[in-house]
Amino acid sequence: MTTAPAATAPATAPAALAVRDVTVRFAGLTALDAVSFTVEPGSVHAVIGPNGAGKSTTFNVLSGVYRATSGTVHLGSTDLTRLAPHRIAGLGIARTFQNLALPPHATVADSLLLGRHRLTRSGFLASGLRLPSAAREARLHRDRVREIAEFIGLEKELELPAGILPYGKQKLVELGRALCMEPQVLLLDEPIAGMTADERRRVAAVVADVRDSLGISIVLVEHDMGVVMRLADAVTVLDFGRRIAGGTPAEVQNDPAVVQAYLGTQE
Amino acid sequence: MATLEIRELSVGYGPVRALRDVSVDVPPGAITAVLGGNGAGKTTLLRAVSRTLGFHRGTGTGTIRFDGRSLDGLGPAQVVAAGVIQVPEGRQVFARMTVADNLRAGALGARGGRKETAAGLDRVHELFPVLAERAHQRAGLLSGGEQQMLAMGRALMAGPRLLLLDEPSLGLAPLMAARIAETIQEINATGTSVMLVEQNAAIALRLASTAYVLDVGEVALEGPADELAASDEVRRRYLGVVDETAAEDATQAVAGPSRSLSRWSA
Amino acid sequence: MSEAMPDTAQEPSVGPDAGAKPAPAGSGRTLTGPLRSIRTYLWLAGSVLLLLFPFYLDRFWLQAGLFAMAAAIGAIGINLLTGSTGQLSMGHAFFLAVGAYGYCILAGESSTENGHELSGLGLPTWLAAILAVLLAGAAGGLFSPIAGRLRGAYLGIATLALIFIGQHVLFNAGSLTGGFNGRAVPPLSLFGFTFDDTEVVVAAVPFQASEKLWYVALAALAFSALFARGVLRGRPGRALNAIRDHRIAAGVMGVPVARYRAGVFVLSSMYAGLAGVLLALVFQRTVPEYFGMVLSLEYLAMIVIGGLGSVAGAVVGAAFVTLLPQVLTHYSDSLPLVSAPGTGGLTPGEASRYLYGAAVVAVVLFLPGGLTRLKKPGEKK
Amino acid sequence: DTGGGAETDKTGVKTGEGVTDSKITLGALTDMTGVYASLGKSVTQAQQLWVKETNAAGGICDRQIELTVRDHGYDPQKAIAAYTELEPDVLGFAQFIGSPFVAAVEQRVDGQDKGIVLPQAWSANLLGSEYVRVIGATYDVETINLIDYLLAEKRITEGDKIGHVYFEGDYGENALAGSQHAAKEAGLTIVEQKIKPTDNDMTAQVSALKQAGVKAIVISAGPRQAASLVGVAAATGFNVPVVGNNSAYAPQLLATQAGKALQKDYYIGSSTLPIGDAAEGPAKLAKAYAAQYPKDGLDNGVIAGYNAASVFGEALKKACESKDLTREGVGKALLTIKGFGADFGISHDFTDPAAPSTRETVIMKPDAKTPGGLKVVRPAEVAPAAESFASKS
Amino acid sequence: MTTFIELLLGGLSIGSVYALIALGFVVIFKATEVVNFAHASLLLAGGYVTAVLHDDIGFWPALGVGIAGAAVVGSAVEFCVMRRYRGSDHSVLAIVTIGVDIVITTELVRRMGTEVLSLGDPWGDDVVTVGGVTLAETRIAAFVAAALLITVFLLAFRYTSWGVSMRAAAENPQTAALMGIRLGRVSLSAWAVAGALAAVAALFLTVFPTPGLERATSFAALKAFPAAILGGLDSTTGALVGGLVVGVTESLATGYQSDLSFLGRGIGDLAPYLVMVAVLLIRPAGLFGTKELARV
Ligand SMILES: Nc1ncnc2c1ncn2[C@@H]1O[C@H](COP(=O)(O)OP(=O)(O)OP(=O)(O)O)[C@@H](O)[C@H]1O
Ligand SMILES: Nc1ncnc2c1ncn2[C@@H]1O[C@H](COP(=O)(O)OP(=O)(O)OP(=O)(O)O)[C@@H](O)[C@H]1O
Ligand SMILES: CC(C)C[C@H](N)C(=O)O
Ligand SMILES: [Mg+2]
Ligand SMILES: [Mg+2]
């Protein structure tokens, strides 16, 4: 009851994330219909599509919040399909939420520290008895949290309750919390929604930096095509739960089906 | 005279000063855009108008008049009764209620009778067909965008005279964002004034006749939308111009704030 | 912000406010030098005072204090559950019972008390005490299938079942519990020193059970409080708050939700168990009627009065709730408008119930963070 | 602190805790805000009345009596605390409601405190202590007498089934011991129905007993349960006699729906005459009590309380004669009292701590016309089965 | 066999009383998501008013006043207490209601003293007998009342704007306010209604076969907790079903206790809780309660 799932230090070359024929049905509707795609190690893979296409559902399956009705998800050789969320997190898959999911009264620092959960050990006993191990651990990870906070530009907000931050900042906290999990695969659900252009630039840059400096895979759901087109190495397009296109940004952008279903004829 | 006039509005949350002497006009039948970065105070501004600052332990000074009538001292419900309807930031749908009930909740503030409500419902359904399909699904299970549509539809049910939109295009796919833009124009065409808080400055400035730019709680720029759209400041910070650079920045991470993060080993 | 939940895992009187509202920027965990030193002095003075009480107070007050300390331990336990994890529990009395009776059964010899064949294992009492606490934890563990799955109010009422089951067992499992008679509680003895009524004179003060037990209780309380604070401010505390604030997100962040819910339930049961053992030692005989729903409700009242989620809050609340009636009855003669029972007018019993009820309401109303927030003014709704 | 600090006053009377040259302090641990509030109120007020009268008559041993009352609201923690609080300052306790709590302090009483405690409870489990003395027949004995009454009246005979509805806890279970003994003696079968003090609706119990075909019902519970039981039985045309222990009746019930039914075929046993009885003792007390507490109704708690107080008083007088008002002194004195209390219709004998102070029971019947709502149908008697019965196993 | 039928019907009849009480919990929970521990005291209040008045003004008027009175007390609680806590956490509020309950109950019990008050209902101890099974008229009345009221509320919640506003306000006060919902009014009305319901429940809880209203009556109200929970705290249907299940379980467990004696006697009170726990194990939100949303 007191031990955390084993931490897996990110392997230098993270494994590929393979989604195979994943179908998700809810009473009466099929949110995902035999969707397959593969996220190459260390790449940014964008998942786009109209509202209600099934992007977040995909994330929910990848992070264990939903059980796939059929199909499989593998990270390298490990099968994630039936794992509980915390086990999947234990394997180094981190995500942000499209609708914020931050404890409003916990400080940003605490929220970020929560991200370290899988990497830390000390359970009820150790923390209760304040064993030196726990203290050492806490120090170590607080430092890392500060490092990450500086990296995404939250150092000033660390001691504030997340709830009072403006929307955009709260999204950053979520990103930070996910980074604090030292993930192999990072799932970002609309990370720059609700930001001004230059804020988007910063976050886009952060995302790029993360990929480059940590070499981890990133799955990105975003409606800002500009950013998607330039960040993504590969794109998967969903519509009504079906995969209607996939490939390099360029290919996708000119795919008539995509234009028709998603982009529209933009000015 | 202006439909909504905000004068010397200052708002603080405890020690935090969110707005300083902000004055904004929303002329009758016009669309007024409010731009600004994170924490600029846009949402706070809307809260002040809808008088929901209390929910956040915020307090304000200054005057807000709607049709010459002062809104100070009114409760949120009375503001709604006056015809000022807000689409709050972050959707805020009633997750455990069905889509249909969410729309009914929206109609509670409506001044019209049954017939208007029914008509309103049809209009919302034709705008957002998915809301009709999902009438009996719990709103919390909708996708983000669908929820955004619901939030919008819910506000329309009230038959607003002044519509306050806090980032209506948030999380909407390009097509749907465009659709919302049209909708806003339609509503506006039927005589509803609109105050539009948008991050998607491109859309906002295209729709709006006048625009304000908030910067850390103060009005930094204001004027006719097209003029602002032309100004460098706005082009650089709020308009599409960025996205190209964003690309470069992104690809060969050179942008100011970004630095590299060492890999964690422990 | 209707999910607004008190912040937790904080030092008694410092730290961001425990009220259901965000702390104003700046009120960090850090404290300015002088303030801190003042507090340390206060703590020191307080502890010394506590250590000296047995030399000055009579048995009645000591006993009242013992009840309060036992209650404090139990309150800390339920605060871990309700305050920090948002899991309401009304079954706390049950786990107190497990602790109390567990101790009697483990430590007591098999015997016959008016008609009842009582079985007991006759273990060394200190061992029995520890095992009793573990037993309470185990009982909590047995309930974990439910504790792990239910949330908030549902768990609250579900745990009511424990009370009724508990009472039923206490009354019917005569050979273990002694039925309605309860069981005699074997006095605790450590390293050959027995905490019973045999008189020991210390510095010209006759030490009896209460005097001796005082120090046991003090030690137990100190340990429990520090332990709880460690938990709350550490990794488990954050996990628990995360579960309280956003269950799904917590899971996605790698927190095994059901496991932690069950875990904290077990932990709080162990706290209750410890409180039970202490109470038994003070009562010197277990009384089945005691472990009823009213007791559980009192514990809930304690943590709210003291301040949800904060350890010091639990302690203060426990002291308030347990001592209030005692003080009132004791000084009923000298109190205005409170008159001795049987003379008509407001009896002390009633007066204390009014006050206690009103206190619960008023404290939450005027000090959203509970009594322990008294020191942090300038926070009004 | 076992009266060791005993000193001797000028008249040569040894004194200890709770006794000064001018004053004797007694304690009363009662319940005026809890489940037994009605009992507690009557008992306490009656005892305060006794104190008033005694003091008016010059007190005992040239000392005024003082009664310190603590209301524990039937809460164990408060009860124990109250005992601890008063114990050092009182000679003994003229009242202690809540047998579980009495049981809880019994060790301390016998072991060190050694002050007399007179519980307002009639559970045989309280017997056997020199200091904790039950006044009147214990519930088991009382129950035997009640069943004996049914037999004597030919309402039941050998081979019959009788139902017994009883409280969980010492009261009910002690009574059950009695009924089982009586059943063994008379060749009856007991159909048990255990209930909890929170049960107020006896419908299910009645149907069960009806189906079991019982010929009579014994109820060892509170007034409410008795009322419901009798009411339901009558309403459903299940016409069997019902007998109840002294704690199973309160005159307030006559005002309720069950009033009629209660007066039909319900009988209560008790170790005192009813307060409304014509006999001199009750009559005098009733008058004085009504004068003192005009607002409050009369019930048997009044007699129980007054009786207990006067027992204590008697012990004090005897102790005074033997010039020893210490706790031991009073304890010894009590052990010499026998044949006391005739003016309430029963004579008590306190010489044997292991036995109840009497085995007699007065059988009474609810009656709206008499004050206190009870009239005697059979004066104090001991059933043979009760004579032979040894309370403690 | 008739035993079974009789116990069953008896259980159903007392169950409908529990259902009425449970409905009170449900109303408050729907409107505020707070478990209202003060309900028992509202019940006491309603019963008390009825009891003291029926002699002078007759039963039905007295009942009317009692219902109104309890409604007033309920509103007072909302206005003086609950309203001030808007935004506080729900378990805190639940505990606050405990405080409220203590105060009100103490006051009422003080007034009642040691009396056992009858409510002067018209049914008295009359019974109807069908096929050898007798039922108290009061209980038939209770059943009718429960069924009626619960249907009414079912419809009210589903089809009136009151129901919608109530749920909206409960789920997200701020947004509800943005919809023009007057939060104060909504919760006030909810508490008033809960009070009124409590008064009705008080009537059936204290008339024959139970002796009458007195200090211990509020304990009986506790039995409605398992009822409300196993039905689902936010479901009116749940309240009815839950109430009946509890009543029947209790009645059967009591009636057949001699056959169940291996469990120890007197499991009558225990049984409902065991059933409740069993149900919750399978359906953590009760039989008809709305499940927790599992979407992010
Ligand atoms: N738990 C659920 N129960 C029922 N329907 C669901 C559930 N989760 C998702 N859905 C439905 O499945 C569809 C896909 O939802 P999803 O959130 O994946 O869309 P999305 O691609 O993320 O859209 P958006 O861009 O608007 O966020 C939606 O129509 C949604 O209503
Ligand atoms: N409840 C609150 N308590 C304290 N400070 C707050 C609260 N809400 C907002 N603030 C502060 O007020 C300032 C303005 O916030 P506001 O939400 O109005 O910004 P915004 O322009 O809406 O930002 P965004 O575009 O990200 O939504 C920010 O500095 C924020 O930290
Ligand atoms: C009925 C009561 C006066 C006696 C009961 N045994 C008690 O607890 O005191
Ligand atoms: Mg989505
Ligand atoms: Mg905003």
C-alpha cells in the first residue's frame, strides 16, 4: 500500500507507441473505430480532427482512463491495453488534460511534485517517520521540480495556488506536471488552447525543446494548424472516430478529405 | 449612448490587482473585441460585468452601466435578467446534467415565454446538430469542442441583448471556429451587442468593429479593429504573423525563454 | 469551485490557509525568523506545562485531559481520511472499539466475569496494545473493498454500517467482549512498571493510574501527531489530496487510487485503534454503549471545529469537544443561567450541547479554517 | 484515598470524605438529558425532596445533607468523568443511573473508593459488591414473579409458549435469565424477541409471536416498546396478557393511542407500591412531591428515588449511632439494615450483598384514574420459583 | 406463509415511512450535494408543532401548521447557516448540519421534556384485515402519502424549471448564477420543502403502532440513511425503493430472528445496513443514483 510503481528511467531511445485497431464504443456511439497509428520514438506525432472525432478518447485509451472495446496499444513490447492508469503512468506515459484537471488549492509546486509520484518511493511509513531516505528524496525532487518550472517559465508561480492563475498559466502547470513525470511518451491535449500568439510561440518552443533535449516521443492534439504543421513529424487525422488520413504534415494538409472534414478552405 | 459602458474599473483579488482603471464601451449592436495575454484581466473584466467576482473573492471599484442603468449592487441573476449573458471561460457545462437540461438551464434567464424558448432551441440545434443528437447524453461526456458548443448554445437560449463571450473558439476545430464566427455575426446582426474576449486575434479583429488590448490589467491599446489589426504591436503579439516565426523558433529552438532541459537521471 | 477543498499537509499554524479558499499570494510555508523563534518558545512552554500537569491537577482534570488526548489521536486519524482525502467516515467509533476490545482480549487472561466465560490471550500488555492497533488497521483493511470504491457521502453512510455491526458484535459475542458488561481492562505495564491505581509517590505527589497514563498518552499523541504531519506533508499526503481533488487525474499521474484510499482508511483506523486502547486504559472497563454513532459524529465535529486537514486542528478540536462539557458541568454552579440538574432551568448537560452544536456551526462560519486559523486574521469571506 | 484521612470530630464521630462537622455530601449521577431522562428527573427530584425534608427535620447526625447532582445524559464518558469528579468529595452516591456505567466503576468502588453506590438499575450483574447495592428485586427475580402471577391467574399453564421481548443489554438479558428459570420451573417455553432501545415499532415482533402461538408476553424494555407492543397486539386482535418489568412503563403512555389497550391487559411488576397507592407512605410522598414540583407528573421513579435516598439516610443514622461516618462505617451500617422500607409496601434486607434487597414484587396495572397511572392488582409476594432462584451464576 | 406475507406487508408499510424521510435527504442532496444530518431535527420540529396544536385547532389544521412550521425551520437553517457557507466543501457542510441538528434537537427535547406526545391523527389504532393479514390504517396512509409525494417530486424534478435550477445550482453555483438562477432562492426552497416533508414523515413515524412523539423519535429517523443511500442519494425513485427495501429487510430479519439466531439475536436493525453495504459493493452510487463521471 505504501510502495509506488517502479520508476523506469527513460531509456535513451524510447520505445515506439503502437496503436492497433483500437475501437471504443459507448452506449450507442462509436467514439473510435479500428484506429491504428504508430508514434515513432522521439518524434512529435500530431492527432487532429474535428470536434468529437475521438482525439481525447484516444488519449484516454492511451492513458488507461478508458478501456478499449477492442484493439491493442503497445509501448515497445509492453501491452498497455488493459493496464490501470497508474500502471501506465508507471511506464512513463504522461498526459495533460484538455479541460484543466488541477487541484485549485494546492500550490503549483505541490502539483508539480505530484508528477514525481511515480519516481519517488517514500510511502506512509517513511514519510510518517521522516526517515532520512524520505527527506533526501524530497530535497532531490524539489530541486528537479524547480528546474522544470524554470524551464517552462513558472518559477514565479511555484508557491501560488494553481486555482488563481489565469487559464493559460494553468495549462502550463499541466504541461509542467506531465514533464515532472519524466515521461518516455508525452500526450498533450490542446496544450496551447487559449493562448495569445506569442504565448503559443513560447509553448511551441518548449515542446520542441522537450523533444530535442529529452528525445522523448510526443503525441500532440491541437487545433492550431500552424503550430501542428511545423511541430509535427507525422500527423494522424481522425473523423467520426475513423482514421481518414495520415502522413507528413504536408501530405495531410493537401489531402482533400482532411480539407473537407477539418480544415475547410482557409483564408 | 453606449449599451455597455465600463468606467474606471479596478478589480483586485485580495492582494492581487487584476484590473486598473479600465474603461470599455460596447456600442449598441456592435461587436467589441478584448485582446490580451494570460493574466491580462479579460476574464476578470467579464466577471465584473456579470457580477460573479464574489465567487472568487474579488472586489471592484468603478461603474458599469448597461443601457444607462447601473449594474453595481445587482446580483448575477439580475444582470442576466437585464439581458447580459456570459459564456464563461472553460465551458463550465453542467457535467452531470443532460445536454437537453443544460440548454433548459440556459433558458431559465430568458425573458421570452415558451414559444421563444422553443424557437431558441431549434436555432441552437440547427447551429450545432450534435447537441440534438446528444440531447440525452450527460454533458460531461461530450468532447471538449462539443462542450464549447453547448456552452455557446446554452447562452443563446437566454435570448441575450448583450453577449459576453470568453474565448468562444477555445478548442474548436478550424471549421467549427469559423462556424462560431459566423454565428456571432448572425446574432449580432439580429441586434445583440457582443463583447468578445478572444485569443484567436485573427478572428476577433475580423469580427469586431472596435477592439481593446488589455495588458496586465490596463488598457494598452484601443480603437477601430482594422486600425489595431494594422499596428505592429498587435501584429507581432496577437496575429498570425507570429505563427511563421513560431515555427522557426520551434524547430530550431532559439526563442528567448526556451532553454534546454537536462535529462533526469536517478 | 464547488469542489473547493481545504488545503492540507501543513504545519499546524503556518502554511497556506486550510480554509476552503485559495491563500492570498505570499502566504508561503516560509516563516520569518522572529516569528518562528516565538513559536518554538511557545511550543516549549506548552510542552513543559503538559509534562507538569500530573503534579498539580487532580484526577478529574487528568482524566478529562486523558479523554481529550485519546480523542485527539482519533481525530487526527479521521482527519487524514475526511480532511485530506475527502472521504467521510462515520464508522470511526467502530475502530475505536476494535482497538479497545482488541487490547482487552489480547492482554486479558481467560476468566469468568459475572456469568460470561471470557477468553483472553494474556499477552504482555505493551505487545497487546501494539497488536490491538494493528488489529484495528486490519479491520480497516477488511473494509477496504468498500473504502476503496466509495466516495464522500456514500462512504460516510456506508461506514455507519460498521457502527451497527460493531454494536451488535459487542453485545452478542459475549465470550470475547463480555457482552453488555464489557470487559475489565488489564492495566498497561512497561518494563515491569504498571500503569494502574497502585500508588507511587513522585516528588511528594501520589501517582495513580491517571497520573501515570498521562505520560503514556502524551507520548502517544506526540508520536501520532508528528507521524500524521509527516504523512500529510510528504508524498502520500500529496497523493491523497490529488485523489480528493481530481480522482482520474490522480490515477493518470501514477497514483493507485483505490490502493491509497484503502491505505488511508487503514491508517485512520489504526489511529482510531490507538485512541481506543488509550480510552480503554482510562475507563478501566470497556462499555459497549460508548462505541455508538454519537461518538463518530463527535469525531467529525472535532475535525471541523479544529480545522479540516490540519493535524493541530484535530488536536484543538478534540480538546474543545471533550473538555467543553466537563468544564460546563464542573462550574455549572458558578455559571450564569446554567443551573444544577433538577433545579429546573437550563441544565449543564443541555447548555453544553447547545454550545457544542453552535460551536460547530459558528467555527466553520467565522473561521473557515477552524480554530487553528485563529492566528491568521485578515481572512474574511 | 480510602477514608484513610479519617479524623474524629468533637462528638467523637469518625468522619472521612464528604463529611464535615456540619455537612454530609452525597452524589447523584443521573440522566436528565438522555434516554432515561424521565426516570432520572423523577428520581433526582424525589431525592432532592428527601434531602429537603431530612434537613428540615434537623439533618442526620447534626449534619445537613447536601446532594450534588451530575447529569451524564447516559453518555459513558461523561458518566465516568462525573464519578471521578464527585468521588473525592462525596460520602457515597444515592443515585447512579446507567447500569453499564455502574459496572464500569464497580472495580474502583470495591477496590479503593469504598463509597456506597445505589444504582437506579435492577440488573443482577450489579449484585455481589459490598458497596454497590441494588434496592429492590433484580430484573430476573421480578420477571419470575411476573410469570408466576400469570400462572396464578391461570392465564397460562404448563406446556404453554410465552413470548419474551427484551432489550439488548443487562436489563433485558437479566430479565431473560429470570423468564427462562421460571419457564423451566413451570414447564413453559420461551419465544425470544431481542430488540434494541431504538426500536419503536413492535409490529414485526407481534406477528412473529402471534405465529409462534404464544399465550402471554413478557416485555423487558422501555415504556415506548411496551406501548407499541400492547397497542399492536390489541389492534390486531391478538388478545394475550402482557407483563412488563418496572422500567417498561411510564404514565405518559396513558395519553397515547396505546392508552386504552394498556389499561386492558397489561401488568407491571415493581419492588415498591405505586406512587398513587392509598397506603400512607406513597400518599404522603405524592402529596409532598406534588407540592414541591407542581408542574411535574408523578411516576414510580419518584418512589424509587425517594426510597433509595431514605435507605442511604438509614445507613447514615446507623453509622452515626456507631460513631463512624467514614465510608467503611456507613458501608458496615448498611450491611446491618433489614426489614426496612415497609411504608412503600416492601421490606428490604441489605445484609447479604450477593442477594437482591428483596425478592418480593408488587404486581400493578395501568390505570388512568389514579395519579401515577398504576394501581396494585397483587400486593408484594415472592414466587416460590423466585425464592429458590440464585441470581448470580 | 401468512407470517411471511404479514411481515412483508408490515415491512412495506414501515418502509414507506422510511421512504418519506429518505426523500427529505434526497431533496437536500439534489439541491446542495450535502447530506443533511439535521433532517431528524426538522422532523422533530414538524411533529412537535403538530402535537402541541392538534388539541386546540384539530388534527388537519395542526398538521398544516406543523408542515409550514417545519418548512420555516428548514428555511431558517438555510438562511442563517447553510447560505453563509456557499462554496465550502460538501463534507464540511454535512458536518455543519450535525451542529445544527444538535442545537435544534436539544431545544425541542427541552420543550418536550419527558412527555410522549400524540399527534391526534384520525386513524387511531384502527387496522384493516385482508386474508388473515392485518395492517394498521396509519401505515396504509403512509404508503399512499409516500407514493404520492414521491411521484410528485419525481415529476417536479424532471419537468419543472425548479428541478433544473436545483441541479444546476448544486453542480456549479457560479455558472448557475450566470444562467440567471437565484441560488439563494433555490436552496431556500429546497430546505423549506425538506422541512415540509420531514413534518409529514414525522406524522407517520410517531402515530400508531409507535407510541408517539418524544425525545427518542429522532433516532428512528436514522433508519432512513441506509434507505437513501442504497436507493441512491440523488434519486427520488431510489428513496422509495430504498425505504421499502430497508423496511422489508428489517421486518423479515426481526420476524425470523429465531431462525437467524446463529447471527446473534436482534439483527433487525443491522440487516438493512448489511443489505446496503452489499448493494454499494455492486453499485457504488446506489441502485438509482447517478454514477460518477469517468471522463476527462
Ligand atoms: N465516456 C463517454 N461516454 C459517452 N460518450 C463519450 C464518452 N467519451 C467521449 N464520448 C464521445 O465520443 C466522441 C469523441 O470524443 P473526444 O473527446 O475523443 O473528441 P475529441 O476528438 O477530443 O474532440 P475535441 O477536439 O472537441 O476535444 C464525442 O462525440 C464524445 O461525445
Ligand atoms: N480567483 C482569483 N484569485 C486571485 N487572483 C486571481 C483570481 N483569478 C484571477 N486572478 C488573477 O487576476 C489576473 C487576471 O486574471 P484573468 O483570469 O482575468 O486573466 P485572463 O486575461 O482571463 O487570462 P487568460 O487569457 O489566461 O484567461 C491574473 O493575474 C490572475 O492571477
Ligand atoms: C431501565 C433503566 C433505568 C435500567 C437500565 N438497566 C439502566 O441502564 O439504567
Ligand atoms: Mg478533446
Ligand atoms: Mg480568461
